[in-house]
Amino acid sequence: GAYAVSKDSIQGEIDKSFESLWESALKVGSIRGTIKQNDVTTGAIEFQTDSGRIWVKLVRIDQGTTRLKVAARRFHLPHISLAQDVFVKIMEQAE
């Protein structure tokens, strides 16, 4: 799929189910830090780590494709390397 990068986020369309990526994102969030919020109906997860605050957004495109967006900030400043690291970990964990 194609990937888009901004100052504080990375986004891509992944050929994996919403459910698989959701479980993966929760697992990565709980391993990396503390999950502050999660809402499966909106596809949003927020968690806090030592390295900063991370927001994950999942959007179901179709049955087998999901848009994954990960944004990260530290001290209110963009932290793209953290966002990229979490993005890759979520993709690797997903089945």
C-alpha cells in the first residue's frame, strides 16, 4: 500500500483486517506504555509512553483492508520516529 508521512504521523492502507490491527495496536500500546483511551467504534487508541504520547486511528476500508494512522508527540512537539516505530510494530504484530 501507499504511505503518507506528516510532521508527527505516518499513515498507510494495510491489507489486514480491522480486528487484527485493532488487537495488535492494543497489544503494542500495553507493551510500550499505558493505554489512556480506546474506542473500537471510532477506531481510536491513545497511549502514553516514556517517549511521548501516541494516537492510533484505524479506519475500515473494506473487509481485508484497513487504514492505519499513528501520530506521536513528545512535549507537544512532533516525534515522527516514535510514530514510525509504533506503526511498524503494529503491522508486524497483526496476523
